[in-house]
Amino acid sequence: MDRQDWDARYRAAEPVWGLEPNRWVVRECAGLPPGRALDLAAGEGRNAIWLAERGWQVTAVDFSAVALERGRTLAAARPPGTADRLTWVTADVLTHTPDPAGYDLVLVAYLQVPAADRRAALRAAAGALAPGGTLLVVGHHSANPAEGVGGPQDPRVLFTPEDVLADLDGLGLAVDRAERALRAVAAPDGHGAAGTAIDALARLHRPLGG
Ligand SMILES: C[S@@+](CC[C@H](N)C(=O)[O-])C[C@H]1O[C@@H](n2cnc3c(N)ncnc32)[C@H](O)[C@@H]1O
């Protein structure tokens, strides 16, 4: 999907991903001390806003201006100070160069692009990590169409945790975890569970002095 496709998808419904932060972002980031965060492919900002509410200074980047505008609106309705801690940047993460070593947390959640583009985006994301900083990558696992539920069915935009580690090989990052993460998905009518979605999750950090 290109920028126009994403803009159209965001225009067609609101909010597309819900207001709650992604559960893996909550699990992995709740214990981190607030600092500077970069959310790449931030969409409507559910994760960026959650981080900002916890005191993080967040730069949210996405190429959909429609999504970011919605994020701005949502942030304005949150507790005082939240919106002031957010910077919304309309840019393509494949060409955007974030501040080198500028962030204590870099988040890439559900960026759905082909493997070569994913590798380029993740290597740029790693370059934005300050010493001690954490990189969290979450997406739909390659096994999800066959064994899970929901998510994109195009295998070219799916990946495994091992793919992420290979993408980042040689950059000096330490691996905290790389796993299949199972997410219960509710039935569309809100009753019961429709099944279990399979996500790929990789969390790494740049060692101090690295
Ligand atoms: C599935 S949504 C995930 C949004 C958000 N990370 C979340 O978890 O709610 C994927 C997002 O990636 C964005 N995106 C896809 N390719 C992009 C690119 N090359 N540059 C910037 N944003 C991109 C889309 O506009 C969309 O907002």
C-alpha cells in the first residue's frame, strides 16, 4: 500500500487501530524510564500518545498526513502536557533520516513493507538509537495467514523475529528477546475470541558505549 492507499484507509474509518496502545508496546516499554522516543510508521499515534502520557518526548513519523492529523486531534483530548510532548512528522520512513543516536526508544510497530524496504527502515531505525537505547519491532508474523487470524495476507510484508535480527546484523545491537507473540483477537461482534493472531516481536538495545 502506498501513501494514497493509507490516506484513503484512514479517511474511511476512525480510528482504524483503536485508541488503546498495542499490548506488546505496553509490555515492553512500561518499565522503561521516559526519555526521547521515535515512533516510525506511527499511524494515528496510539502508541506515541501512550508514551507521551507517560512522560516521553515522542517524535511520531508516518507518510499518511491523514493519520497524523487524527493523532494530533486525539492527543489534544488527552491529559494536559500530552500534546506538548508529541512532534508529528509527515515523512517516508524509507527515506527519512532521524537524528543519529537521538533516541532512547525507537518503535516500529506493524510497518508492512517488502523485505528490502523493511531492512532499510530497520537499519535507519537502529542508527537513531542512543547508547543504552531500546529498539522494539513488532509486526504480523509470516506464520499468521496459515496459523493465526487477521492481518495482511500478502507474505511479502510479513516477517519473523529471525528476519529482524538478520536485518540488523552487524550493527552492534544486543538482543533482549526475539519471539512469536500470540495475541487473542476478539470476534467482530465483541463476544468471545475469534482466534489468536501471531505477531513477530524483537527487542534489542544499543549497549552503553556501543
Ligand atoms: C498497520 S499501520 C500501524 C500504525 C501504528 N504503528 C500502530 O501500531 O497503530 C501501518 C502504518 O505504516 C505507515 N507506513 C507504511 N509505509 C510507510 C512508509 N514508507 N513511510 C512512513 N509510513 C509508512 C502507514 O501509513 C500506516 O500508518
